[in-house]
Amino acid sequence: MNQSVDALRARFGEAIQDHHVSCGDTYVYVDADKVYEILNWLKEEPGQEYDYLVDVTAVEYRDPEPPLEVVYELFSHPRKVPLRLKAKLEKEGDLEIDSVVSIWHGADWLEREVFDMFGIKFRNHPDLRRILMWETYDEGYPLRKDFPLRGRFSRSEQVRRVLKGNPETNYSVEEISIAKDNTSIPDDMRQRLLRGESGNIPDSASEADRV
Amino acid sequence: MGLDNMDSGSSDIVSSVSPNWLTTKLDFLVNWGRSNSLWPMPFGTACCAIEFMATAASRYDIARFGMERMSFSPRQADVLLCAGRLPYKLAPVIRRIYDQMPQPKWVISMGACASSGGIFDTYSMVQGIDTIVPVDVYVPGCPPRPEGLLYGILMLHKKIRGETLADASLRDEKELDDSGLIMPASLMDELAEPFGNSIHQTRSE
């Protein structure tokens, strides 16, 4: 067992729920409200030094009763030790948890993916948008168990909605603002990035008119 | 024979057969030219694109069919070759590429995924690119071998040789209709229905 478990219990007490070891990996369940505090401590505390956030993901189990779990996969480069933290979120609740982007910047896209696929909102995330699906996608969160495998809409409705959108909606605001500042790219490309071919990024699918 | 002699010699040959002319059908000539210089717009999204690259490389060599000039700009392309699965996120992209291609233009759907969605009967995948753009030739396979793609290309040649300039409707742009689709919604739903093994994948319905 990873000795960080005892250190976590000594430091955070009740906020650390149960733990177990499976196939050599240590799983620690922690309070969802304390996730930021605990992960920050694990990174900064001498003797812990989990400086690398390998992955953030989530799990929803087949049975309806178990809550959703947000999984944090940590690794300490100085100590060569992995650690897996899980935080439970009740399905009926808000599905909100603190973002850890300010601790590991690499959590940015990982948390966006969890938001995209599970609908879990990360408080204080700097740019919480869908990352795999397009931003105007409104069929729900594909990896939730109540999401039908083929999507909620009929195939023709899916095609109709997607053809209504324009490809420029896939540019992020950042990419467009790069176009504003960067003088080395060709003028027409900068203009296109600034406007999109049909205007600005639409707020919703209904405003996304096809060119 | 030196280079000096070449000039006088070749002009002799030319003068002996000039003026050059031949009689043929205009359709035959135009279709011969079109079918033997199809410039592909490669839209490769998955493993089919690897087979397409193999087809383009020296062993299979699509230069034999006048296709070695890949047109990475749709505006200089004749045939859109969708090699691989098409997610919904790319659907407006391939539609715009198709719209940007000038007539005459054709579309080859390469592989199971481009033709029908293949094994990806899911929320994110277009169930056949013929729901987005009109398709001329479907090449089955997962992925098709280069021979399969070449067979499809030769079928497209055959189709082109059967066309006629008299029928202007062949060159009509197949634009999206008022409903925003290229076919009636009911037909599209029918085309995109699960088939084969995937009808059993209804766990989350």
C-alpha cells in the first residue's frame, strides 16, 4: 500500500474515506468538496511531491445506485510512485467539483473532456467548453449511462443540425484572438479566422447559419 | 544519330502526316480525357487512407490512371475520395469541400465506414457519406486492398465513359434542400438504420 494514505488520513482525517489496493494500485476515496485542498497538498507537501497529473477521468457504473466517480491519476517523478484518487458525486446532485487547473495546468483539457463526456462541471475552470464534440452539440453527455448509443436525435435530425453549423465554429476564441495579434499569417487567413466565413461563433445551434 | 539530325528528321515525319486530324464522337473524346486524368481530392480520415497511400505509391501506382496528382485544394479536384470514417464533426467540412469542387466532379466512398458507418453505429459517426454528399462509387472493405480501390476507380472510369454532354443534368449541383438535407429525412433514417450485427447493440436504448 502507498504510504501516502496514512499521511492523508493524518492530515485530512474525515475527508479521506476508505481505500483499497488492487493489482498493486492504491485507490483512495476522498470527499469531493476537499479535492482541491487534498490534491494541492499532495503536490506541494515535501515527502509527497506528486508533481504529475497523469489523467483526470470519470466513471459511471451500470447499476443506477452507485454515484459517479471522478478519478485523478497522480504520479510522483522524484519518488517514482503512482496514486489514484477518486471522488464520488451523487447523480442527483449538481455534478460539480473544483477544478485543479491552477495546480496542474495540464488538467485543462482533461477536465474539458470529462465535462464533454459526463457533464461534470469543474468550478473555476478557465475555459470549460466541450472539447471532443462541437460546442453547439446539444444531445447531452455521451458517456452517461442514460445516453442512447446512437444519440438522442434521429439520424436525419443529427445530419440536419450538423450541416447547419459551419466548420469555423470549431475554432476556439483563443485561435481567433491569435489571428488578431499575429501579423505573420496571410491577411486573408487572418480575416477569415477573425470573422469565420459567416460571422462570429454562434451562441447556439439555432444561430449557426450555413454559408 | 546525333542531335543535329533530330530536328530535320522529326520535321520530316510531322510534315509527312500533317495536317493532323481525326474523326470521333465528342462525348468519347471528352469522356476519354476526363476519365484518364481524374485528379483526386484525398479526404483521408482513417486506416483506409493508408491503403489509399499504398495505392498511390509505386507498387500499385495510380499514375497509370492519370491520378498521381493529388489535389489538396478542392478547387482543382475532379474526384472526392473519402477514405475512412466520417464523424459528424467533419460532416460540414466534407460538405463544404464538395461544394467548392467545380463540375464535373465525382465522389468515391472508400471502405465500410465511409459507405455505411461500418462498425461505428454510434452517436458520433455519419452512417454513410451518401447522407452528406452524393456518391458515385462505393468500395467495400475494411480497409479495401489497393486492388479493390483500383477496381472502384476503373468502375468510375466506366461510369464516366457512359456519360454524355447532351445531358446537362449530370452536372447539376446537388445542393441541400429546404430541410437542410440532400434527401428526404425518412429516406435518410431508413438508410442509416442499424443492420447486421449492430441491431443487437441496443443496451442503452
